[in-house]
Amino acid sequence: MNRLAALLLLPLAATAGAHDLQNPSERTPPPQDPELTMPSPEDVEATLLALGELDARLTVPVAVGASGPYNFIIDTGAERTVVSRELAGSLKLGASSPVVITSMTGRDTVNTVLVPGLSIKSIGEQHNIIAPALEARNLGALGLLGIDTLRNHQVTIDFEKGVMAVRPSTKRNAFSKRDRDEIVVTAKSVFGQLIVTDAYYDNTRIQVVLDTGSQVTMGNSALRKRVGRDTPRSQKILLTSVTGDQTTADYTQVPNVTVGQVRFGSMPVAFADVTPFERFGLVKRPALLLGMDALRSFRRVEIDFPNRQVRFLMPKDTKPKQAGTGSMLPGVRGMGTIHTY
């Protein structure tokens, strides 16, 4: 059984401390949690070294007040920004009320921290947030940026250059000037995430959630039932949640998937009824969480939240409307999504 080295971060439920997230200034922070105490320099150095050895993640530099920059993963499927416990301890961030997270393997209570002056270096705008604190080895970085930080911006993932960037969004429409090999897809916004409804498997409409935090594209049982025997034989992969608990998924190739005007010859998909499908009301309807394994088929992907647009720059020498064929990646890292509800 193949193991996904990183972890799926799934919906964050505000079933505990919900009022604290709305009015943090009206509350006295609880005592510092032992798990968030200052780590030794050796521990921080070991953590950074381990992260660097896992794989090359696309990150953006983020500052906390005058400290940093620190490399954070961009997760367009996440409603909340998250920091690692190691970074929280190193910066001596104050503790806030615990919240309940729902991962793909169950529900757990996790600690949160007050993060003052969080800013993306390319933009510079600072804001204070309350963030869940999770282990860096499970995040795959010192933190991840969610919709609460990204909602007014455009995310660009340039796979040719191997860089990811965030910049302010400017108003434009579907007919705005574009590159010759660029395809624009309009999406709807649900809980801040962008969902493409103009997507199909053969002649069946499917719902597609853009999820840059996941290295693996996930499909639900409704899609698997529709696909039936059209896929090659699947292989079992092991998914590990942020709590360290594990579950399995069936990893295979799905042919004839179209997103907007982009047709995938074959798309790698891991089938499992993980919690985000329920969160988005996509249990009965065929749906995909489109991860980085599928997005890497393109030269560049731009996700513009205010304009609700996704722009795909097609590979060079590719026939119109045809994206590259995905490959099976047994050792790929999977992240997933975090939500608040």
C-alpha cells in the first residue's frame, strides 16, 4: 500500500469557541498551552531540515509582524489560515480558545493562537487572525494561507518557473485580454472557495472545487459510480490525517474529464468520501477536489477570487482544449482543505 507522505487537512468546525473567532479582543487569552512553548533552536532547525527533505512545495513568503519571512503553502480549498505549532512557539504567539476540527478520520479538538500582523510579503497588508496551530510535519510547511487571507487577491501558480505568487485582484470580465493559449473558466463561490460547475465526465455534469492545498485530486462515490468500469485497475493508497489517523483511497485514472473548455485525456483521481464533499453539499452529485497533480498539466494557473475566474495557460504545442495526461504518482504528498462552519 502506497503512503501519501503529507496529510489531508479537512473541514474545521466552529463547534467550540465560535464566539471567540468573532470577538477576540473582548476576551482574555487562556494560559499558554504546553504544546506551544518555545522550542529549542535545535528543534526548529530539525523541523526546517525535515520539511526541506520532504519535497519541493510551491510556497509564498509570509511575515508575522516584523518577523520572517516564512514559507507558507497556499491552500485555495481552505477557509482558514493555519500556522505550525513550531512557528507559534518560536514567535511566542498567545494561545486562544481550542476549536474542533473534522478531519477525514474523525473530529478532534486543536489549539489556536493569536497571530498579529500577518502579511503576504508581495502585498504588505497586515491583519490579525486567530489560527489553528498544527504540527509542521503534518502541514508540510510552517503554515498555510486560507481564504480568509486570499479572498481579495489573485493566486498565480507558474509551473514553468516553479513559483507561486499572490497579488491584489483587479476588476475584469471573461472577455479581458488573454494569452493566445489561455482558457478562462468562470466559477461560483461557496464559502469563499471557487467551484466550477461547467465541468463534465463524458456527458455527466460534475462539480469541481479548486484545491491547491491538495497534491492529490479526490473524487467522491457518486463520480466513481458514474465512471464504473471505465477506469484502469485502482491501487490502494494510505492517507494520514492531521491527527495522525489514517484511511485509504483508491487511486486510478479517469478519462474524458472536461473543466470549462479544458479536456483532460486522463486524470489521476483518488476516490474516497472525504468530509469536504459533505461540506459543499456534493455527496449525491459527482464531484472532484481538483488538486495539484491535475493542475500541473498546465504551464500556469491563475485563480482570481473576486472575479471568480480561473485562467489556464495550456502547455506548448498542445492541441486546443486538450490538457496533458496525468500520471500516477504513488509517492505524492496530499494536503487537502480546512473549512470553518
